[in-house]
Amino acid sequence: MLKEILVGKLEVAPERVTPEATVKDAELDSLSIVELSIILEKDFAVTITDDELLAAPTIGDMAKLLEERHAAERREG
């Protein structure tokens, strides 16, 4: 799901989106991270702040955070 968003909506090159890639490796800037946070909330009802996303060391860590938050919000909702 995260890779689809990064590639499809934020136009990150697919080869840059790997679990080991950092935000810098994926060429994501702070504006892209804010946009990602908004997309996650609007399209998937998952609340993750841009600060939380930036704190994730890798794209794989972001994906884990997304999965955890998505599961938690489904249980609550």
C-alpha cells in the first residue's frame, strides 16, 4: 500500500522504494512527507503525523508503522 502511494501519488521512482531505503534515498522532502500524511488520513483513515513518518529510519519502518496504525484504528473504529 505504501509503495503504491509513493509511486502513484507522490511520483517516486519505483526502484527507489525499497524496504531499506531512507527518506533521502527515496528523494522525499518534508513537503512530500506532509503530503503522504494527508493522503494516509484522507484515503485510508490512518492518522500518522509527518513527524512520525520522518522519524522512521527507512521506508520499511514507515510501512510497519502504517500497518500497525491501520490495524489499531480498525480495531477501535
